[in-house]
Amino acid sequence: MQVKLISAARRATDRDWLAARPRMAKASRMLDGRLWSELDLITESGTDLDASAMWRALETEIGPREEVMAASALLGELIGPADEEAEAEMRRLLATRYNTVRPFLSLLGESPALGAASGGKRILEAVKRLPVLARRKVKAKPLLPREIDAKLVPAAWKKAVYSNPDLPEGAVDRERMRCACWSSCSALNRRDVFASPSNRWADPRARLLDGKQWEAVSEDVLHGLSLDEPVAEHLAGRVRALDAAWQLMAERLEEAGQDAKLSFEVQPNGRLKLNVDRLGALGESESLKWLRKTTAKMLPKIDLPDLLFEVDSWTGFLDAFVHLGDGRTRMENLKTSLVALLVSEACDIGYTPVIDADDEALTRARLVHVDQYYLRADTIAAANAKLIEAQGRVPIVEHWGDGLLASVDGLRFVVPQGPVGGDGMCARTR
């Protein structure tokens, strides 16, 4: 559908547009600002408009009347219709290219691979009828409205389907009806209609756990999603929250009246459009400015490596990075190499910014060796355990919750509690 129908129509439109550009440029040069300058002069002078005199002036400045009228008509033809008319024209052009995809639509209707959820059964039934429509001789037996499912015809297609002037009164346009039916198959993207076997378009419910498999993991999954209530109570609470939010918005819109930055507009096709004006920046309160300034003064000005050294002096977490072969091996200035590698990994900057050929602990050879033999998953886990243990001894930490929720780079992590593992870390630390 994309390659044979839509892309082909778009390429044809682009070719027509490129071919028409020289003609449009010529017509535009003829109908340039001189026409409007003449009208402005008449308006400013306050004289009555003499059509004959006006045309004589235009012919003197621009050209013969016939050429001006032809240029105006050409611009109207090349610039194209308004938005709604353009959409109708697009649907007309798609219908003319229907024969390109007609064999495919017939095969689609006969395919046993399609299935549907409850929300897509109606669409699937219409798709299954496509082969019958393809074989029908509509000139002998026109398609009538009662033979199609009117609910599957989008509002934007109704005029094209039901009001084709080339068909007998009351007949339905078969070609455009199938285009409308196919446009309704956006249900495929919503997975109301699905195909099997397929990785991308398959039934998403087929991969859901059920029975004993679900029972084995349901407790951890529900706890991770903070879904501790029964399903009915949870959904009822969501419904109440949504209803309250809509009512609150409606009340605020009513209070704001004409000053509201948001409004609803009913479009000609029956759809509801939400319009939001550009919002201005909110002013900062004096207390917020004071808090930001005070907090900035409290933060120490320290380089990131120096911060890691200071945290190590409190916790000794760098001692957890031991040699792969012999845990007792400690080379000189090892912590300097470790801090450089941790900064390199955390900032994703590679070795080059932290290498110093004049410092033995920061040469490329030393960093590569330490990275290979000291920086491992088990030593990082042990260092994390020391940091978390030290943090747990800070009094304010107990007011931050149980430590099972974290948000990093916009991702929400939930870790269930568990016993201490062989690496010295509990499940929540992992």
C-alpha cells in the first residue's frame, strides 16, 4: 500500500509540481506587486473606482487583459484548493490508483492469517468481503448503502463514498468504499487487527503470561508496578481521577472565560480539536530565588575526581576493587587509576581525557591494565554495597522511603526486597 499506492501518488504529484513551476513563476511575475500598488493608490486618493480606467492602467503596467486573466487562472490552478478540498482531491486520486492494489486487497480478504480482537472484528468482517466486491460488476448491480457497514466509513470519506456524481443516485462508490475500508485498517497499528505468524503485527495477547507462568511472577511484577489493589478497585480509582481532572478543567475554563489559554473547536468533519495558546513563562517567587541562591552557596566547588577521593575517605569503597587473580595485590597509586576510570566510564568520555603521560598512574598502559583486572561487575557490586551501607547510616536517609524506587534518565526502576546474595548485596542494591 505504501510503495504501490501512496508513494507512487506522491511521486506523481512531485513531478507535476516541478513541471508546473516555470509556468507558475511566469504567472507570478505578471501578477506582482504592481497590481496591488494601483489598488492602493485608488484607495488612498479616495476616488471612485473606474473599471475601464483601472484596466487601462493595468494593461499599461502589466500587459493585455487576456494575459492577466490567464495568469490569474493559472495561479489558481497550480496553487491548488483549500485544505478540505485538497483532502477530497487526495482521496479522488487514491481512488483512481485503486487498480494498482486491487489484487492485493483481494488476497488480503482471502488470507487466513488475519485475526481480530473484540475491537477489530467489524473491520475484519469488512476486509473479508473485499474479494466479493472485487468480482462484482457494479455497472449491472450497483452497490447500495445497506450492503456496507456505514460505521466503518470515516467522516472524511463519507462524501466520496456516498455522493459520487458519476454513479446512480443512492449508489455507493465501490473503489472509494474499499479505500475507506482500508483506511479503517489503522486498527492494524492498534493491534485490533493482527496477523499471524508475525513478529511486528502479531496478536500482542499471545505473548502474555497465563496460568502457572503468571502465578510464578505475578507478585514481583505487581509489586514493581505498585499495583497492590484488586483490579476492579484500581480501575475504579483511575476512572474517578480522570473524571475529577476533566471536571476541574471544565470549571477552570468556565472561570477563565475569554481569557482562557485553551479552547475546544468542533471541526466540520465532527472531530473535536484542542487549541492551546502559547503559554507565557511563569514568574519565580522570591522564596524560590532565595532557595536557589542559598543552595548554590552551600554546594562545594570541587572537581569530580576530588569528590570521589573524598567519598572514599568516608566509606573506603575503592578498596572493593581488587585484582582478578590475587585479591591482595595493590599497586602504587591504584586509587588514582580507579578514579580516572570511574570518571571515564560515568561520563562516557573514553581514556583520552583522563590520560596523563607524566603521571605513572594515568598512563594509557596503566589504565588499560586496571580496567581489565580491577574494574569488574563483582567489584563494582561490592563497591556499591559499601556506598549504600554508608548512606544508610545518614539520619536523613530514613525520610526518603524504603529505597525500592529510583528514577534515572527518565526511567523508573523498582527493585523488590530480598536476602543478601553471595556478592554481599541485597536484592534492592542490585
